[in-house]
Amino acid sequence: MSLRYAAARAVAVWLALSLSAGPAAAQSSTHAFTNARILSIAGAPIDKGTLVVRDGKIVAVGPAGSVPLPPDAETHDLGGKLVMPGLVDTHSHIGGVAGGDGSAPLQPDVRVLDSLDVRSTGLRRAQAGGLTTVNVMPGSGHLLSGQTLYLKLRGGTTVDDYLIKLADGRVAGGLKMANGTNSIRTSGAGPFPGTRAKSAALVREQFVKALEYRDKVRKAGDDAEKRPARDLGMESLVEVLDGTRTVHFHTHRHDDIITVLRLAREFNFTPVLQHVSEGWKVADEIARSGAGSSVIVIDSPGGKLEAVDLAMTTGAALEKAGALVAFHTDDWITDSRHFLRSAGLAVRAGMSREKALEALTINGARLLKLEDRIGSLAPGKDADFIVLSGDPLSVYTRVEQTWVEGRKVFDLSSPEDHLYAVGGYGATRGETMHADEEEQ
Amino acid sequence: MTVRGGAVLLVLVALGYAIPASAQVAVRADTVHTMAGPAIADGIVLVGADGKIERVGRAADVRVPAGYRTLRARVVTPGLIDAHTVVGLSGMLNQPHDQMQLERSAPLQPELRAVDAYNAREALVEWLRRHGITTLHTGHGPGALISGQTMIVKTRGDEVDEAVVEPMAMIAVTLGDAGLAEGDRAPGTRAKAVALLRGELLKARDYLSKREGPEDKRPARDLRLDALSQVLKKERPLLVTAHRATDIGNALRVAREFDIPIVLDGAAEAYLVTDTIKAAGVPVIVHPTMMRAFGETENLSMETASRLRAAGIPFALQSGYESYVPKTRVVLFEAALAAARGLTPEQALAAVTIDAARILRIEGRVGSLETGKDGDLALFDGDPFEYTSHVTGVVIDGRVVSETPQ
């Protein structure tokens, strides 16, 4: 039996080496996908459609016959399979990330960028689940645990290969905050808050400081003498105040959700509500606030006091109220490979099919402010899409291929990728349940 | 309860039947999965006042007697069986007072009874019931070498006595990392754990033979050894949670040495040793299809069930044990994923009905829709496994216990 392991591992290693030897070089840059059922999310479903991508961007999408096939395109006849945008996960912990340490409850200077292990099998599982963009976040054990990172699952050898560069040159990412019990330490020792009111007070204090810091910077103008010393934490909070960095606020209970909205109003930023377990209780308030919601769908309520009233109906309630809804995996809480399932179960609980599919794609993109680049299939957008064996909301459907910026990063028919898709010997070697077992 | 139901109950109580109040129920469905033969198109299941199935057949052949309440569904299956959970001992709140599935004071405590710790009103029991799960094999969980006993309950009743089907089903053993004690306490290694287990079984064997010997030489009763004696007498199996191939091998070796029945639980790496498991004739209650893979479960596969199926090893599916969020899995969802990862839908359904019943030794009562069996039914408005289908009704012992679409 051990010989068999050794042989299997040798094959796996050989496959890994041969596949990583240069997928970019091996893949043509112009592709035409024909004979596909296309859910573009940007428009009505196309029964027999064609998708053309070139140099990592979508060139054309439309019914067969209406889209010319470039002569240099590598053509893929999909035989009636389904194509939809790559999935956008607005809250994940893949890659072994960690943010702030135990030294303070607010650590806005800390970056997930500096902790991501791109060789973690979590990234491979995410590709197997059809995810193409992922908001990777530090945990919820702090009021503010650090800066998050919006990753493109392109594959690669360093974190730089996964980053999204914004027009202003910055790396795309948000800021992770949390209220409720996870960031409270009931022991009363140390710098962490012991109550909800103290939690809110510490956050207000931090934002007041950031306002003052921004004021000083603005008043100093070009005068280097008057400018305050650079403060890495303040800089990220100023980005929040300026609306160029999104706060992803972990919050479960209805009163905690309202507290987030109150703080956001006070400091004039638009947060993304993360988890929103009791969102169904305050759906109208959420809709009125303009805050987006990143909803988790969980197999049963409970597991912690704040999640006792967690319901699969939150997506439906928020949809009805007119709020912006996306889903997330919170991987390891739910597995990236089952992300489509979140939409299926939300529809079971009353959400419309249309909005549930948007919540996996374009609405996630909106919450990350990347909707001009990703989240739907339209000319000029990134060529991030997945090929499914059937309807996205059916349990029997498999993710067969995942493409990021015109390159195939997952193919179920490859033995190595199949291993990541279903598990088996070596599929999650060395993975641990990170501090984020505390997450949710 | 209807007036008629009440009257029936009075009659039955007068006759001395120790059964719960049951309305007479007829369920008509486009598809009836009896699990005792091919599915029946446009079928009817009749459940009598005694809570037992009276008749199953095509609607054209079965007349619904007057006074029966008729429920309609697209699909009806036997009430689902969760072949291994800790729900009822473990509760939704995840606070110390509702986490009774693991006693950490000693490594070997086979005398701990599940009936003494089961909360029939636990919200998670209701959650499972609303998803069509009517029978639970629950009790002491993984986490100690011998953590205690398990039992079988229906997901109904306000108190354990109303719920219980089998008060002592198995004795829970954990081999591998999860069964080790912390610090310098024993067992601290796999080899030590097996040594302790063998030592305890030897003690029980000696005790059993003396208890069966001359009266004047009988040792005083010992609850721990009493419990293990039932395993040595093959009345109850050990439920051995083992994920690594090493631990599965250890479980089979101990079973062979003491000639005792065991059921393997979890078995993340079972697919590596199917020949050995098959040769030992041991059934497997497979880890949840969507169980998280890390630590000693790092090599689990969503296809474990289908690989066991291919090897001809009897298996059932389970919700397992969750320590955080979600606090329980739902075996209906785990079966659905298994159906999408190598099993046929019929095989996956069997793994949460009749095949589970056989492994739990309760196939005489539940697991299929046949005359004389308990009137436990799950009603669906579509393919039971599709994410977007709903459980539209649940019947236990002839009582309609849930009609909230879930």
C-alpha cells in the first residue's frame, strides 16, 4: 500500500510540475467559446451563445451567429454547457492569512498582503469552486484586524501574481472590522473591550483621530514641515473616510448591525455588512442605509449565541427590502467548493433566482467596487468565467473549468485539479484550521 | 389533534396500547421511494391509527378509507435517518450547559448513557426534524478513547422516553488524534490508546466469565465492565471513530483479537484500505460529504461513499459532530452532495434510509416504506436532493410533526 502511495504521489508531483511549467505560455491568448448556454448576468440568458476573449479581456458575447469568430481564435465547442461569470467571494480566509495580533483591538496598519501563502491548497479549492475574485480577510477577533486583499485567482508563485492594481496604483483591498462578541474579551484584562458600548467607543475614538489626522494633512498641504509624521494605520482609515477603502464589518445581531450603520453615518462612510445573520430582522433599515450586505448561508443556526437567529431567509428579506446582497463563503466556515450552493439554498428560502445569481457575481463585484472590471460577461471586462455542466443552482452541477483573465486555471478533467475539487490523498496537505475557526 | 384522533387514542389507551396518539394519514405522491423495491409512480402510503404503515401501493390500487387525512407531495421517502450525530446532547447555543456530548474526566467511560443526557426539546432536534430527519443515532461523541454510549431516537417527543427507540445502541470509541488526552495524561499516543483499549476489553472478558460463573465467586457489578460485556457478547458494536488508515487498521485489529462487532465511523482514509475493511465485514458510517478537511481528516474525499460502494462495503451517511458554526450538519444535504459525487440518487437515499437502518440494526422498524413498519415519512415538492426543493411535510409514527416548508 505504501508503494501505491509513493506512486500516486510521484504522479501528482509530476503532474504539478508539468502543469506549472508555464500554463501562460501553453495557452493561446484568443479564445472563442461556442455552443454554450450563457448567463452573462449583464443581460438575458443566451441559449446558444458565443463568448470571445482576447488578451485577458472579453471581446464579444452574444447569440451564435451574431458574434464573429476571430480567425486566430482557439475555438472551444462547449456542447451546450453553461458559461457564467467567475464567482466573487466577498469574505474568505483562504491562504492561511492572519491580521492583527493580541496586542491591540484596532490594528489598521496590518496588511493581509504580508501573510498570504499562495501555495496553500485553499486557493486551489477556491479555483475548483469557480471563484475568480476573493476578498481575503483577517479574522473577527478584533474591532479592526487589518487590511484585506481582493485577490484574482490567476495562479502564480508570489502574492504579487494575485493582486488587483487600481487606477491610482494602489492594491485593491478593504478594511476588516467587527462588532459583537468575537472582538470582546470578557476577562476585562488587556486593551480589548469588554462590552458592546466600549467596542463602539473605541471605534469612534479611532475615527475621530483619523479625522483630525486628515485635517492636519490637508491643512499642511505641500508644506512638509507642517505635515504630521506618517501613520500607517491613520492612512488606511483616512482612505475609509475618503471613500477609497471599504470597511467590511463583521456583524451578526440586529442591534450590532444598527450600531454599524450608526457609526458609518457618523463618519460618513458606506460599509459592507458581513455575515448579517439577523439581517432579516432589520432589512428595511439596511436597505435605507445604502450599505451592501455580504450574506453567509449556513446549514443550521447556532454554534454561537449571536448566530442562533441566523436564517437562510436573510437573502430573500434583503432582496425584498431592496438592499444590495452578495454571498460569501467565510472559508473554512463554508467550503469554497460549495459556493454555488449558497445561492441554491437562498432560493430555497425565497430569494429570486435572478438576484441569487447576481449575489454570486456582479453584486459581489459591486461590494468590492470592481463592477467595472468583473462580475458579468460584457465586452471590455476581464475574461473571468466558469464552465458548468448544468444549471448553477442544481446540486448535480459540476464546475468543469475556471478561467481568469483569459487563462484556464482549473480543469476538472485534469487528475490534479480533480483531486482539489473532490478531495482525497494529499488534497489539503498541511492545512490547519486557522485562527478563523473563531471567525463567523 | 383532531376529535377523531383523540377518540382513537382513548380507544387505544383503553385497549392497553402503549403508543402515541396518531391520526390516520394517507400520503399520495407522484413518486414514492419505498426503498423496498422500485419507486412507485403515483403511489399512496397509508398509515394507520397505531402509527404503523398499513399499505403502500399505486394510487389506482389503494383506496383511502374514510376519515384519513390525505397529504399530497411530489415525492415521498421514508423518514430520513442520521446514522451518527450528537444532536440532543449537543445544543444550538454552544455554551457549556448545552454541550453534553463529551465528558473529559477520564479516557474510558463506557458506562455513560446517552439517555441521561438527551434533551428532546433541543432546537437542533427540531431543525433536523423539519428537514425530514425522523431518526437519529446520537449520543456521546468523538473525543475520548471511550466517550460513552449512543442511542437511537425519533426526532419527536418532549422527553427522552417518548423519543427513544434503542436506549443503548453502541459504545463510542475514538482512535487517532481526537481520542488522545491533553498534557501528560494517558493516552498520549496512538499505541498507548490501543493498549488501554485492549487492557479494558481483557478486563471485561475476565469480568464477564466470572459473572457467568459460580454465584459465590462473582465479582461485584461494575457499570463500565457491564457495558463492555455487551460488546463481547456481540449484543452491541463498538462505534469506532477512526480517520487515518493507521487508525482504521488498529480498529480492525482489535475487533479481530476480541472477536467483537464494530462499526467504523468517519473513516476519511477508508478508500485507501477498502480491501481490509471489506475482508473484515465491517460497515462504515462515512464522514459528512462536506466535512472540513484538515488535521487527521485532511485526506477525506467527497467521493469516500462512492468508493466504499464500489468496493461493496455497507455504509451510511451522517451529520457528524460540529464544534462551531454550523452547530450541526443536515444529513439530507450531505446525502445530496454524495449523490452529486459518485453515488446515484437512489444509493444516496438508501444511505440515509434503509442502509442506515441496517447498520443501526433497526431495519425491522424504519428505513423503508413497508406494511408494518413505523409510519415515518418525509414529503418533498421536488427531487429531495436539489438545493431548491423543499421538505413540505414530515410524519413520525403516523403523526404529522411538520408542515412548514423547509
